[in-house]
Amino acid sequence: MTEASKTYPVQAEFAAKANLTPEKYREMYAASIADPEAFWSEHGKRLDWIKPYTIAKDVSWEASDLHVKWFADGELNVSANCIDRHLATRGDKPAFIWEGDDPADSHTVTYKQLHGAVCKFANVLKKLGVKKGDRVTIYMPMILEATYAMLACARIGAIHSIVFGGFSPEALAGRIVDCESEVLITADEGVRGGRKVPLKVNADAAAKIAKGMVKKMLVVRRTGAEVAMEEGRDVWLDEIGATVSADCPPEPMKATDPLFILYTSGSTGKPKGVLHGTGGYLVWAAMTHEYVFDLKEDDVFWCSADVGWVTGHTYIVYGPLANGATSVLFEGIPTYPDASRFWQACDKHQVTIFYTAPTAIRALMREGSGPVEKASRKSIRLLGTVGEPINPEAWEWYYHVVGEARCPIVDTWWQTETGGTMIVPLPGATDMKPGAGSHPFFGIQLELVDAEGQRLDGAADGNLLVTDSWPGQMQTVYGDHDRFLETYFSAYPGKYFTGDGCRRDEDGFYWITGRVDDVINVSGHRMGTAEVESALVSHDAVAEAAVVGYPHDVKGQGIYAYVTVRQGVVADEDLRRSLVQHVRAEIGPIASPDLIQFAPGLPKTRSGKIMRRILRKIAENEFSNLGDTSTLADPEVVHDLVENRQNRG
Ligand code: 6R9
């Protein structure tokens, strides 16, 4: 048996109290596939409906009639489901525990307090002129007001679009313009790892690039830094907040009305605005949160993602709150003030379920077990990971060192597009194999196909498809329904193509092997190679650029850029630094190339197509087997690329 196929049964002590058993999982899964309409009609009832639905699933993936409508004739309000309906029974229960960047800084908000804060925030938005259906961009640090802003939008039926606070003004502006968002919510500054992030300065720069699109900017005071306020456009939340009431009835929304847009990278072109609806998304967020994390009433749940990513949307805010759970919101980073931070905070707040990304686990693993053992971690009973494949070494460390072999690990595979978890070893229901996504969640039907689209049965390795809809499925690409069809349903008509490769082993466990398109996964963040390339070629010195991923110890994948400079330009260290700076300014620090190779030419076919396969191999330091190079226009180019490769690890 190889290390990678080791199997761990769920611990008996955990299994005895788990919400699921192997039998119950099998039974529910079978029911969800045999009659999706009946299954989801039943499980949709977990929400409070203003007007009950009569149909659960109204979906077509046919090119001529592509539509995704769950609970189509029902009406509900997401903020009422996340807040109001808990007030009678959980009014004094903490909804959020905020853990500041500074370990001395933390704050609890009960459901009752959350209700007041969100209603006020909603009235502020109304006062700024925001109406149902309007897009509101949120560019915020990890502070409570970010969650109030989301829930306030949901309360009045506005569509939020959160842009991760690490994105540059250029990237922020692109997203504001794409969805024509006239209101931008930001803070004076953010704080991460002891350092200030100039959010308002960036927001001002973005508003300028967006040329008059931003009509109102709502600014939250976080650090108290002196920032410029533009007369007539900018308002402080605390000032305008003092003028509005804390009474704001929730707007009845159709289940298919949009809840949020979240931009994500694809293999081509600009990031696309993934649009999620109201009813289906919330059912999926709540149900996956409950089953994936074996949720109990007194759990303290901590998802360490940023609200700027889908994981933060679904598992910091919507899933936990829809379930009336207590959710931790962390402003800082895992290594500040030191590498014990996560575990110290788990002790401090008695966290019972902890959910993070493999890249964080690998970074902490480097520091050894000392920082982990400084904390007791006794409160933790379940661990989770998300964002990229977890290598078995990191899994074992997480399991044995962090979880002391007491806690199951749920490795959750999903995407911005899927709204919530799709493949997971449900705790109590299945054994665990380190690195395996394992089994489909209720309602999820998977298929593996080869490049020609032939279905692969039994143990096999292929492209991962989903063959039928689920409530959390995105509805469309905002403003571009054709791109929705083209991106997900054109490679294998009538089926959803995930963009991931996957292996099914002899026991029927699914193992995600990574992206098979031109998307790379850097520290769990999705990055389109085309985006980085277009940032590079917008630099004066660059004639041509090609970007690929390569294996990176901590980040999972690093960004490797091949750059051909213009005639007369000196390709030296200064230029390297300038290119990195340029990409940071165009997209943000997460897109910084790790390695840049100056290349006099790129390998191209006679028809002028860059042969990425060769570039990937060289970046992986695997140049001994470059495959067929006979179609290259100039085979000499490859020799130079290999000679001057940057990854010799
Ligand atoms: C939730 C999220 C989606 C892509 C996805 C896949 C990778 C996410 C994973 C995983 C292996 C896991 N991915 N979770 N790969 N195992 N548990 O990350 O959404 O940012 O849209 O990224 O991330 O490649 O296609 P998103």
C-alpha cells in the first residue's frame, strides 16, 4: 500500500456522536439522485419562506435554453433567514466572534446585536439611494462591518460584489465597471499582520480609473487614519449611521433574484462575474455547512478564509448564520504575531470546528510542531481544508499534530461557481484517505471523461464533469449569459465542466488532481495565466509573455513567467523588479510572478500558437522529456529556454 492510499477510519468517539452514519449518507444520497424534486422540495424547507415554492428544480443545461432556477416560485429574504428567524431562540447567542489582527483585540456580536447593526446599515444604503437590484461593491478588511454590508444588501435586495482587499485599484475598477456599481463600501485602512493596507487610497484610485461610475463611497473607520474625503461623494459610516433608524423590514425576494456577484478567474479573458441567486444558494450553503461540518448547536465554527473569496461568503457568513451558528471572523494572518496564532485563537474562543487552506497548513508545518503545542486545542473536534489539493504530508501533519489524531479532516472540493461543497468525506459517513476529496455531497452526480468526452467507468483518471444541477449552482455570468454557456457547457454539451482533473480509485474515492485549463492555483487563489500575461505585456519593456504554473512548496503552485523584451531593452534584475511591481499594480500582490525567465523567443507552432506544454515542463524542471517538438517553428528556442531555466529545484 502506498503512503497516499492509506485509510483512516473515523474515530469511534467522533462517529458515536456524528450527525451522519455510512447508512444514512447512502440512503440520503440515493434519495437525492432518485428523485431530486422530492428531495430538494423537502430540504428547501430548512429555510423560512415568505411565499413557499411549489417547484424545487427548474433547470435546463441545453444550449438553446440554458437556465438555472431553483425554488423558482418561492419568495424569501436571506438576511431574515440569517438573522431575524433566530431572534426568538438565539437572540443572545454570539453570531460572530471577531478576532482582530492584534491578539488583544476581540469582540462578540449576538444575533440581536447583529440584527440592529444590519438594519441600520441597510437604512444607510437606502439613504445613499441604493435600490433593489442595484450593485454595491464591497472592498473591505476582515471587520464586522464587511458582514453587515453583505447582509444589509441582502436585506434590501441589492446585489453585492465583494472585491478582495488585496486587489489593486486597477483590478477593483475593472470589477466596478463590469457590473456598473455606483456605490463602493470601503474602510480608511485595513490591518493585517501588523501592517496597514491603504484601502481608501486604493478605492479613490479605482474610482478615478472607473471614470465617474462611483457615485457614493461609504467609508468605515477602522484605524482612524487621516484620509481624503470627496465632498458630495464620500460619507463616513459612523456619521450617516447616526442619522438612520434601526428598523428595516426585509425585502421579499424571488428565490431566483440575484444575491451576489463574485469575480473569478478563468482560462481566458477578464475575470467573470459569477452570479448566485437567493433561494438555491442559501439552501446549499446552509445544508452543506450543517452536514460537512457535523454542526451542533453549541459549536464555535472558524473558517479562516477572507470574505473576498467564495469560501468566506458561504462558510463565514451565509451558511453559519442560516444555521444559527457562531462564526469566527479573523482579521489577521496565521503567522502574526507568531506561528501559534491560529491555535492560540482556537483556545481563546474555544473553537470546535476549524477550516483553513492547505497553503496555510504547509506554511505552518515548516515552523514545526512547537507553535502548535503551545496551545491546548482541546476544544477542536473537526478540521477542514479547502482551496486546492492537499498533499498527503500536509494532511498527515494536520491530522496528527494539529488534531492529535482525534479529529476527522473534511477535505472539501468546490468552486466559486458551485456555491458550496460538492465532494467531501462527510464526517461519520466515510473513511478518510489523506488527499482524497472522497465522495459526492447529496444531489451531486459526477462523471469522469477522457479528452474526447468518452465516459470512463471504474477506477480512472479524467476530466471532472457534473451531470445534473444542484441548488448552489451559479445562475449565469453577470451580463454575459453566452459566456456562461461557453465556459461550462460547451466542451461537453449538456454537462457542467469543472475545469479540474480527477481520479477515481478502486474504492470509488475521488481525488482532485488540479486544473486542466489555463488556470493556476496560487496559495488557494485562482489565477488565470492570461490575466498575468496581459498585465506583463502592458509593461513598456515587454514584447511577449507566457505564464504557467510550477510546483511550489508552500503556495501549491507558483507563477512562472517567460518574457520576451522589446528591441533595445536591457533584461536585467532591475527590469525583473519593475515587472513584478507592474503586475502587483495591475492585479495585486497575489499575482506577482515568483520566477521570471527572459527568453529571446517562445516555442511556437508554425501557425504561431505558443506551445504551453513545453513551457510547463521547463518550469517544472522536467525538461528531459519535452515530448514532440517537431511541430515547432524554431526548435532552437527550446534549447535556450532549458539552458536559462529559473527553477532548478
Ligand atoms: C472554494 C474554492 C476552485 C478551484 C477548483 C479546484 C481547487 C478547491 C479543492 C480544490 C482540490 C480541494 N480546489 N478546493 N482542489 N481539493 N479540496 O476554492 O473556490 O476559488 O473558485 O477555486 O480550486 O481546482 O476548481 P475557487
